[in-house]
Amino acid sequence: MQRYQIHFLQDEIYVFKMSGTEDYVTAGPENDLFFNSIRFHKKENSGKYIYTAKAKNFEINFPSPYV
């Protein structure tokens, strides 16, 4: 027996899977404890992130959600 929970975020997909024998996944308290404990925290969008090389010979501007 298996149970899945799939979350679609802006840039990623998370798949959580739980499997076990007999009724472990459906009747045991562990399945609800595990799946109800999954939380996603929204990141603050600060605009952009600037990466500067150690040699300071270049820098790259990234939009903050991608860093």
C-alpha cells in the first residue's frame, strides 16, 4: 500500500511518498502525523540578488526567487 502527497510550487514539484505493508499506511497514526507535518514557508521577495565573484572581476544579478 502506498500514499502520495504532491505539491506544486512556483518553480518546483515536491512528491512525498509513504509505503508499508498491510494497513500501516491507511490505518496507522504515522501517516497522518507525517503528511500533516509538511509545511512550506513563503520566502520574502527582496527584488534581486547580486552575486559577485571572489576575484571581483564580474557580478551577476539574479531575481530573488531563483536563488
